Amino acid sequence: MLNFFSNMKDKIYNKAVVFLNHRFVRAMQYMGDAVAGRDQS
């Protein structure tokens, strides 16, 4: 039973990490585009 909860925790944690990393990368790209656009004008 303990192993089951451990596996569930790992799966949820992995999904959260992937989701947060994706959001972080998108935010960095958005900021990078904003800075690049500001530099061009």
C-alpha cells in the first residue's frame, strides 16, 4: 500500500514539474520576445 502511494506521489510530482517547466519556458520566451521587440524599435 505504501508503494502505491509512493508511485502516485511520483507521478503527480512529475506531471507538476513538466507543467511548471512548460509554463516557465513559455514565460521566458514571451519576455524574450518582448525585450527583442523593444530593442528593434
